[in-house]
Amino acid sequence: MRGPELLVKASVSPAAVPASRPALALLDLSISQRLRRTEKRLVTHVDLEVGQGEIVGLVGESGSGKSLTALACMGLLPSGLAVTGGDVHLDGASLLGLAPKAFRALRGNAISMIFQDPLSSLDPCARIGAQIIETIRAHKDVSASQAKRDAIELLDRVGIPRAAQRMRAYPHEFSGGMRQRVMIAAALVLKPRVLLADEPTTALDVTTQAGIVELVRELCRELQMSVVWISHDLALVSELADRVAVMYAGEIVEVADSKVLFRVSRHPYTKGLVASGSIRPYGERFSYIPGSIAEPGTWPTGCRFAPRCERVREECVGEHPDFRSGTTTVRCVNPIEYEAE
Amino acid sequence: MTMTAPQIAAQGTGLKARPSRFLILFQPHNLVWTIGGVIIIAAGILGIVLQLVPSWRHLYLTQDLTATFQAPLSTGHVLGTDNLGRDLLWQLIAGLGISLMIGIGVTVLSLVLGLTVGILGAYFGRTADAVSNVIVDVTWAFPAILLAVLLAGAIGPSVTTVVLALALTTWPGYARIVRGEVLSLRERDFVNAARVLGVPKLVISVRHFVVNLMPITIVIAVYYVATAIIGEAGLSFLGLGVQAPMPSLGLMLSVGQQYLNVSWWPVVLSGALLALVVLFLNAFGDFLRGRLDPHGRVPRR
């Protein structure tokens, strides 16, 4: 089954990998759903390195495996799903081999995560101050009053006005942007090395989005924190991220510097994504990628994008493509070529 | 004419001001429950105090064999006397106090047991779930009366017997409800968020599950007090529970029915009080359910 995919790791271009030791490294990570006799592969052979202080965007359609990849890094895959190959390294040390207790100690401490919907991410029955204090005290042996002072300071830092009074507020008393700021504060309690942000601004309106993006960028710089920003909003990712990895049907199809990727997308899928996102002149129709993403279990043996690809050729169908290097690293046998500028 | 800001704001909106939480109790359709509730709660508290202050016990314990079976409003006794010449009003108040104490004791025990086992089953792995399910099933299949007979045989009939027998047969229902609720709560995003932030399971259980279970729990607790009071009356009536001279509504029914041809009021009065208290508690539970559950979800009883 695996055949050609095994070669992927060796063929990653060194140009697309940051020079220093990565803070977070996904090594050949595969995730499957365990069925009675077989396995349904959901994510296959994902290789991604995130350098210290680097912001990496992880982009793709719904169902491409972005969120599962992030949850696997946290060791919190939904029941029935399991990592079936590869590993996740945090600062060079393996995460997935850790005992549950040791892993829990790292969560929120060394590696942290924020979710899409800040309202459902906060317990409606608990005051926001209590929820932050809870995280602090889960990791640090500090007094209640010290934890409270820390929490107020954090809320203040993420831009909650009158933080001391707002500690006693319930989540429903906050606006969406404020709630996401609270979630960020809780995630950053212990200054984690890596923050996984799973579409943190999707549920927010555009002006609020900008505020959150700016905040994450500032905090990232301030704490030398690495960020994996999962999104399907290309414009936002191009603005925020240093590098971008594009996922399609459970695998990474293209990795590139964000400035490069949007101008010279080499994978036809990336090109389609970029085209469908960009603002068109009045009257011109939206462009979109015809068809829909292949469901896990129905992936073609060749290139998984082949059925929807306008550049499809005979060899695309037969064999699963490896990564190819160039200005970007791309998983395509017939990538779009650009004239040297 | 000058108006205050709220008056101006209220003008023209056509919205009726929402009554405050407290004032709701004095609206005409709630008034009867409010008055009944105040009387029952006051009597219940008085009854509990009677148990706790030994020097006051003479009020309901003093016998006067020259004045047995006095009718209500006859001699100095407002509700008359019983077969030993004891004052019926004080007997009823003290009996209500005992019943409420037993009801609350049973409820607290059931809730603690149910919460613990329910959360353990739903959130601490498959083995814990399998074990707790078996325990719940087996316990649930056990009739309260049989358990009371066993306990009465082992440790003698007493208040403890009643509380244990009732609590040990009541909690499985609540454990089931807790398990079901936690199975849904644990998939909620805020639990995931707490997990990715490294909050331990025990802390999640106490700070998120127990707190989010409170609305359902409060409603169920009120029903449990009501059912426990009926259960206590039943067990005491059968002689498996509260023993004389300690008063209890069930015991008064049991003793009173032996003298029914001489005087009907001890039986009728204690039976009526029992019915009223349970009716009030059920209505109060319904009221709470309406107030506490924004989705109008009806908890299983």
C-alpha cells in the first residue's frame, strides 16, 4: 500500500527547512481510523518542521486533515483514531512515546492550542478568571492569590480592558473577539514553545480577526514562540505566516515561503486555492476548483488531486507523486513552471 | 414633567419590565405556593431545631394519660392529642423535621454517590465504565424494602437504616443521568480546551462537569427529597424505620391507624401533611426546572 510514499521524507528540499533546530517537527506522521479489520487512512506521511519563533500556515479545504494533524501533536485524537506511523518531536524529543501523565504536563506548558469557536471553548458555567487560574494551577504550584495576579496580568497583556474586574465575568458577557483573547491568554499561561491555532479567527468578524492576528504576531515575537496557524483563509495566512504548507486529502502537497507561494504556486491545487480566494474585479466571476475533496478511503492510488486537476496527465493517475524541489517543494509530477524572474 | 432615564427608555418600547427574581414569588399565581412553602419550610426548620435542642423535646414528648385522644381545638392543644396524650401539633412539626432530615440525608448521599460513579463511568476509561455500569444495574435491581429489611435485621431499625436503605436504592438513577450528561459534556469544546491546556481529569470533573450538572442536579435533588420522605413514611409505617418515641409522619400513621375507630385526626393530619409536603416539593421542583433549564429540556425522573 505504502510504496512510493515512503520516499517522501528523503526528498524534502533542504531549502524549505529552517536552519536552526525546529521547535516542532512532524516526522512522517500518519493517522488512521481503526475499523474492524482494516484501517482507514486519514492523514498520510506528513512532514513539517516549524522553527523557533516561526509562524507556519497550514492551509487546506475542510476534511484535508489539518485539524487532525494538530490534535495528533497534542496527543488528543478522538477515540477510534490513532497515529499509525511517524512521530512528533518537540525540541528534538519525541512526544508520542510519552506516558499520558507526562504528556499532560507538557500540554499548555510546552505546547498549547486554541480552537475555532471561543464561545464553546469556554465553560459557560465558569467565570473566565477561574478558567485561567485553573490552567495556571494545573502546571505551577502557586498560591491562589499569586495565580490570580498572574491571570489578571495575562488578560491585561492580551488586551482585555479592566482585566481585574472582568475576571469575574462569565463567557457570555464577552464578545467573540474578547473570548478568543481569553482563550489565547489561557493558552499562553506558561509561555509555551509552540502554539497550535486551529482556525482561531474563523468565527470572528473581519475587524476582530485583524486584532487577533496582530496579537498573535506580537506574542510570537515577544515569547519567541512557534505558531502553526491552521486556516482555509489564504489571504490571512499570507499576511501572517512565514511559511505555508498546503494540505490536500490527508497529505502535504506544497510547502513554500509565504511570499513565494502566493505569487508562484506550483501545485495546481494551490493555484486553484489562490485563484478562488483572490478579490476579483467587479463583474468577473469567482473561480473555484470543480469537484470536491476525495473522502478518506476513496483516495486514488495516483495523485489524489488528479480527478479535479486540469493539468492531469497519464502518469498522474498511475503512481503517487513524490515531493519535488524547486522554488517551492511540491508533490506533483507536472508542477506549474514559472519563467525565472 | 421630568423623567428619569430608565422611564424614558421604557417609554414607547411597549416592553413590560421583567419582574425581579424575588418579586416573582409574590405574583398571584405563585402566591399560594409561596405561602405554603414558607409554612412548610418554617415548620421543617422548627422540627429540625427541636431534634437538635434536647431541652425542647418535652414539647412533643410529654405524655398526659389523663388527656388522650383530645379533639382539635378542645383543651389547650390546637390540634388535639394522640393515644398517649402528646400534643399533635408538636408531634407533626417534630415528625416533619425528622422526615426532612432523612430526605435531605438520603438526597445528599445519593447525589454524592451518583456524581462519583456517574463521572467515573463516563470519563475515566472503559474499564471504569463497565464496572460502574454493572454496579449501577445490580443496585438498581434491588428493592428498597428488601434492603431495609436486611439492614434492619443487621443493625436494627433506626434513622440510619432508613437513610442507608433509601440512599442505596436511589443513587443509581442519578448515576445514570450523570453518566449520560457527562458523555455529552466531555465532547464539548471547553473540555477539549481544558485538556489541551493540560488541566488534569480530576480538575475537569470537579470544575466543569459537576458545575455544569448543577441545574439538573438541583431539580433532581428536590424530587429526591420528596420521594425519600414518602419512602421514610413507608418504611417507618412498616416498623423498619424510625422507632418510637422519636416522631415521624410514617410512625404517626402507623400508630394512628390502630386507633382509627377512636380518633381519626392523628391519621388524617399526618397523612395530609405528608401529602402537602410532597405536593409542594414536586411543584417546587417543576418551578425550578422551568427556571433553571433555558432549553426547556425535561430531565428524566
